[in-house]
Amino acid sequence: MRVTMIGTGYVGLVSGTCFADFGHNVTCVDNDRGKVERLRAGGIPIYEPGLELLVAENVQAGRLAFTDEPAEAIAGADAVFIAVGTPSRRGDGHADLSFVYAAAEQIADLIDGFTVVVTKSTVPVGTGDEIERIIRARRPDADFAVVSNPEFLREGAAIEDFKRPDRVVVGTDDERARSIMTELYRPLYLNETPIVFTGRRTSELIKYAANAFLAMKITFINEIADLCEALDADVQQVARGIGLDKRIGSKFLHAGPGYGGSCFPKDTIALVRTALDAESPVTLIETTVQVNTARKKAMAAKVIAAAGGDVQGKRVGVLGLTFKPNTDDMRDAPSLDILPALQQAGAEVSAFDPEGREALHMLPGIAMCADAYEVARDADALVIITEWDQFRALDLERLKSLMKTPTIVDLRNIYQPKEMQAAGFHYVSIGRGAPDKVKAAEGHDAREAAPAAATALS
């Protein structure tokens, strides 16, 4: 089938490349000529494991092409996907749909024959209705159907998620569109991937509801982590204990400095705004947004406390800047809150991230280092913000010898407290008491705590 992808950002490039790898003929359109030329030359504008090779293979096979001339790509296409950005709008938090609507106008002028117009971008409920109105107003004679097909790609694992998804959601009531979408995803259908057909508005809401639920799950375990610290319990054991319940599941139960990235922050805020406009507020999600924002800001205080309560004139080294490993995405990363707060408290901050190139202009005044050990040199404290694999097996003896003061603040819990204590570090993590405190707390008779707990809950 002939597929056109409007937008070569994260979603558009990954989706277009994977559709090409399924055997479809895909043309990715972008109005940035420099970006298109870079893609044609084999350059990839984002970091995603495996993507560069997959793009090269499909370009060479003749199934994947890039252009800044939309006319030929859109005319005659069986399906045209809108995969442009929908950032939070300044001032009110609503999703900025200007790029989506501009793409709809462009598509309206160029489609020829029956065309399925597919919204891949994350958009509020009712956006498909507006896209249909825009196209119909510009081309009353056009034969088309507007479909919602939200993406559920995790940065760092996007190719695997596209090719082996939990489900594919398609929002349409048009039988011709349903047939085309089924054929597009036929390789997944043959592998018995559930394809969920719904109404268009329901499909649009599924995307926001899914991200909001996962954001709440992260925020929940972070609050439990704080409670664990107060009670000298271990949040990782709590997470395992509840995660083995199939009704809950173990994913997204990893305590840390708060969620960030391109999806959860903007999508939760957009859903809150949509709900308020519909006079049906989503209080749980509103609270999730507030708690997560406060948590990211509070992490600097945790670092300062670990460093003795004052970082004025001290050197703080940071490992990891991106919002998660295996991506170069800095959008709403916790580091963007933590590092400026440390600087404001008087710290000299150095950092290393394998792919966080954008940090150079997003975090002014930060000394960027070549590796983890350069970051550790003469540091009064070392902070792990992003759990890149290469940070999981550091040479602890070497690290300690380089540091001025052997203090490590592990905001991702990638090391064990007893191991770090034995290695001579003052080690602070998330939701886990110091080894001696945990041991002492576990020795208490639980019956002694029961009356107090009952009183507190009455």
C-alpha cells in the first residue's frame, strides 16, 4: 500500500520506517528541507536504538523515501498519516493543534481518490471531527475518511513497540477505512496482535487515558517511596510485593525523581484541560500533575541534604540528563529542575550523559564531561538521575578514589545500599532506609505498631 507520513519527528519517522519494513511503500514528508536532505543522506535526527539501520535498509530497498514536496507524496496515497507535534500551548496547557490543522489543510488540497486520513499525533477528543470539517470545507468533492490511530511507543524501545505492540487502536466507523487500516497492520494481525476498532472520539481518549494512568502509577509509587523512607521500609520490595498481583502488574512501579519526557507531562495537562472544558474534572490526574511537579523540584533538596545540608562552593557531579535512558530527549526531564536548583544553591555542577546533547543549551553553566569518572573527579557528591546501563556497573573503588567526598545520591535505585556502604560510600537512594535502619525496623514486633496505626486511621 502507498503510505504518506506528514512529519519526520519521533512518531512519524519511527512509524513510517516500520510501515516500510512491513512491505508498504512509504514517503515521509517534512517542510524542513535541511532535515529531509539529512535523512536522505542517512542522518537520523533523533537517537533511537536500531532506527538508523532500519531506515538505511528500507531506503536501499526502495520502500522508504523522504521529501519536502508533498504534492506527489499525498496524491494517490491510500493512507496519509498526520504525525506532527502537539506541544502544550503556552498559557493554558491545552494541546497546540496548529500543526495538525495546517497538515489537514495541506492534505485537503492534494488528495486524489479515496484516502484515509489518519491522526497519529496525540490529540484531544474531537480533533478528528475538526480535521474532517477542515478537509470538507476546502474540498467538498473529496472522497476521504478521517481515522484516529494513536501511538503507544516508548522512547528507547519504539521499534519493538511498533512491531510487537500490546494492541493497535483504530477509531473509525467507515468500513472502507477499516479495511485499509486492517491491511496496513496485516503483519501484526497475522501475529494475533489485538486490533481494537472503536469510535473516533473513543480512540482519541484511549491515548490520553492510557498515559494518564501510567503517570498516576509512577506518582503513586513515588509517594509510597516517601512513606517508605519515613517508616524505614524498602519501596523496591513493596513494588515487587504489589506488582506480582496481576491486577496491578510490575511495570511503572519504579520509584524515582518524577516522570518527564514528550508524552506524560503534556498529555496529563491536556487531559485535565479537556476535562475542565467538559465540566467533568479529573481530580486524580490533576493531583498527579501537581505531585509530580513538586517531586522534581524537591529532588535538589534531597541532594543538598545528602551533601551535609549545604552545597555552596561544592562540586556536584551528575550522571544522566535525559528523561530516561536510550533516548536523547530532554523534554521535561527531571534534570531540568534539579540542576538549576543546585546551581542556585551555590553548587558547581558537572555532568555526563551519553546522548543528552541538547543539555548544552538547556542547562547553561553546566560543565559537560567525557565520562562518568571525569564527572566524579573532585566531586563532593555524585547524583544518578538517569539509569543508563553504563552507570549500573561503575568501578566503585575507582569512583571513590576520584571523589573528594564519597557521597552518592542514587535517584534511580540502581545500586544496593549494603553494597555501597561496604564500599565506603555515604549512599542515599529513593524509598529505602539505610541498611542498619532497615534491619532494625524489620526486627520490631509488628504488633507494637498496630495500635498506633489503627489510631491514625480511625
